[in-house]
Amino acid sequence: MDIAQLADKVIAGDRRALSRAITLVESARADHRAQARVLLERLRGADKQAVRIGLSGTPGVGKSTFIESFGMMLTEQGLRVAVLAVDPSSARSGGSILGDKTRMERLSRNPNAFIRPSPSQSQLGGVARRTREAVAICEAAGFDAVLIETVGVGQSETVVAEMSDLFILLLAPAGGDELQGVKRGIMEMADIILVNKADGDLKPVAMRTCADYAGALRLLRKRPQDPEGFPKAMTVSAVEENGLDTAWEEMTTLVDWRRKQGFFDGRRAEQARYWFEEEVKSALLAKLQHGDARAALDALGEKVAAGERTPSAAAEDALLVLDRL
Ligand SMILES: Nc1nc2c(ncn2[C@@H]2O[C@H](COP(=O)(O)OP(=O)(O)O)[C@@H](O)[C@H]2O)c(=O)[nH]1
Ligand SMILES: [Mg+2]
């Protein structure tokens, strides 16, 4: 495969090249990894910048429906939209977005949209790297917005927030005064909370839920990367396509402000540093599983198990041994 040619085609907006490039970064084969690195290095030069939008929410809140309506609206404004997913559960289901394509019927047929299901990988770390690299490819291909969807389970929100410029939390209307068990850490990551399904009978409940979250957001510590009024909560209806244009206006307002203040590039620089360290950590962990390192750990582990060494003394020994390898 000619990687230079593939890179040129991606930059030129060739859809088949785009798919092939993403398939390449999804591959775990060593030769593919080497090619993927060359490709990403070449694409780094492309000076196009997309707005990377992370979107999280529990199953059933309407993520797929929202992406369909919101994505269609963006394409109607002349923008090109890519949709990616981080779904750690997709190892079992084989890529949840695929089944969701039925909910994204219009968008998946739209020439200005590109939808890619989550790679089937059991390890969140692996999915994260592949998705992050797919984001970079979509950006080089000139998409204006890249939506990264994730189901709200465990660590996946953090992973998505670390590859997004904006993090959007989608919520459903809820009765009662409990804040739907949204963890504080997730609330603190959100730039905009969208309470979906603000239509029909659910509208008053959605408005009350929105007010509750607006109040909760005001109680959080002020973040330097936010102008006055952010983070904010709003209501939308993905089905009736209400509030989507306002949501997009707020997103652009926030992004423009952050660009002017230097927070946009600053955050991307921090994220690049974060992913660099994550890659080093996972490579080191992988090294521990093989060869001399594995043998040394097994030998010391035996001693710990037999009560001949304490775990911490053996760990110190292990580090000395590993240093010499
Ligand atoms: N009333 C109403 N229902 C919605 C809205 N958005 C999604 N739904 C419904 O909620 C259900 C789950 O939607 P889906 O997009 O699959 O949610 P996901 O699991 O978060 O991707 C479906 O039955 C949708 O029709 C909305 O804006 N209003
Ligand atoms: Mg869905």
C-alpha cells in the first residue's frame, strides 16, 4: 500500500481512502501499525481543523436520534460531518452504531456525512487509540465537525472528553428531584448539558429537569476555559428537531471564545501530551507481559507467594531487575 498516496487521497476528501485509512489505524498487526504511524505523521501537516464534539449519554436518551437530526442540520448549513463512536461494550454487540444506522438513515445516505461504527475491541485503551486516530484522519479529510459518541459507562466519558474540544452530555427528562445519578465527575466535564425529548407530554418535565441541572452547574467550581454563562443546560427535541440550531450556536460561541482566549489550542496541546503518556504507559505494561520481564516477575511472584519476600520488597527487586533488562 502506498501510504503517501493514501494520505493525499484522504486530504483530497476521497471517501474510500478515508475508510481505508481508518481500517488501517484499527488494525493491530505490527506492519499495519507502522504504516498507520507514517500515515498519521503525513496527515498531521494538513492544516484543517474540525470542531471535535464528544457526546455522552445513557442508552435510550436519544443519542442516535440526536446525531441524525443534528448532523442533518449541520449538513444543511453546508458543513461536513463525521460520526465516530467509543463503545467498550461493542466487543460483544459488534459495534452498536451499526445497528443504530437505522436511526441514522438520512445521515448515513448523506454525501456530506460519514458514519463509522466503533471498532470491535474489548480493551477501552485500544478503542481509545483507534478512535483518536480516526478523529485525526477525519479532520485531515476536511470535516467541519466530528461527533464522537459514547455510552455512559465507566471510563469511556473520560476517554472521549480527552479527545474532544466540546463535551456534551445528553440527558432525558426525569421526574423527582434526583439528578439522575449523574456523577459529579461527569457533570464537571460537561460544557453543555442537553435535556432531550422536550416535546409532547414530556416537555414540562424536560424544562424542570433542565432548570435542575442549570442550578447544579452553577454550584460547580468556575473553570478558566469558560466564558460567562457556561457550562449551560438547554432543552432540545431530537425527534421534533427543536433547539438544535440554538445548541449549535452555543457550541460555536463557546468554541470561538476559547479560540480567541487560547484555551482551544491549549487544551489540544494538553490532550496530545495526555495521549503520549497513555501510549507510553500501555507500551510499558505490554512489555511486562513478555520475555525476560515476564520471567523475572514470575520468579519474584513465586517468592512472594511462598512468603519468602514481602510484596513491596519484591516489587523493589523487580524494578531493579527491569532496569537492567
Ligand atoms: N419523544 C422523544 N423521543 C425521543 C427523542 N429522541 C429520541 N427519542 C426516542 O428515544 C428512544 C431511544 O433513542 P436512541 O436515539 O436510540 O437513543 P440512544 O440509545 O441514546 O442512541 C427511541 O425510541 C427514540 O425514538 C426526542 O427528542 N423526543
Ligand atoms: Mg444509540
